[in-house]
Amino acid sequence: MKLIILDRDGVINHDSDQFIKSPDEWRPIPGSLEAIARLNQAGYRVVVASNQSGLGRGLFCMDMLNRIHAKMHRMVGMAGGRIDAVFLCPHPADAECECRKPRAGLFRDIAARYHADLAGVPAVGDALRDIEAAMAVGARPILVRTGKGKRTLASVSLPEDVVVYDDLKEAVHALVGQGD
């Protein structure tokens, strides 16, 4: 089984410093939905691992998050793709939980659910915490410049094995090629 792990905000959809709190605020990054479809066509199972501290902060409720994800799934489906599962951390940033990236709890949950060793599994994110969570389980970290990606590149020195692409579409092209 081929597996890929994607962060949500800043990778699939535009991010916001005020959080994505409603389906109306969830807007896909150009090319991201088609990139997910291309991954599916190449035999990948696409899984999302996302910190959603807005839940723990009370900025939105689980019902609203489910509605946001329903829109995401619907739009990915309209582009011919599929997201197999969404794993999320609902805790605020100051929580000492194991699921909040940069800790690797979400990634371990994905490994357990799919009975998979995550060594070498591509993991695409836009922030240092995404890279650190991927590296903690031996996944292959990929940073995109969308979302917080440009800020991340400007503020930290990434390990040399982290590959950087402009966006998810470019990362997928590098992983699977352009297609038929």
C-alpha cells in the first residue's frame, strides 16, 4: 500500500491566522485538489494529519469542523480524488498532548490504523512542526511554500533531507510524474 500524509491548512487549502472556522472560509489552494486526485490515480491512499486547536479554543465546534471537512471531501471528489481519512488534534497549543504536531501521535495513529511502517512515507506540510512530526516516525518530510511555508523557510534552517516545493501540485508531480 502506498500512503501519503498531508497537512490540511496551508497545503490543501488556504490558511488563516484567524483559523478556518466555517465551510465558507475553507478555500482550496489552486491545483491541490487535482494533485490529490493524481495521487489516488497513482495508487496512493491520502491521509490528512492536522492540528485543529480552534476546537480546543472554542472557536468552532466539532459539528462545524465536520461541515468544513465535508466540503473538503466533496470538492476533492469533484476533482476526481479521495481523502481516505482525517486525523486531527483538537487540543490548544499549550496542551501537553501527544497528538499535537510536532509530536508524532497523529502519525503513530495513522501507522496503527493502516498497519503501516511510516519509514519513507511522504509527509507534506507547510510548517516546521509538520516536518518534525514526520521525521520523528521516519517519514519523508516535504515542505511546501504555500501557507506558512515561506515563513518557515525564512525563519529556520531545515534539515538537508527535507525537500521543498512551491505547492502540493509540484510535490505530487515530483512524486508520481505528470501522468498520461
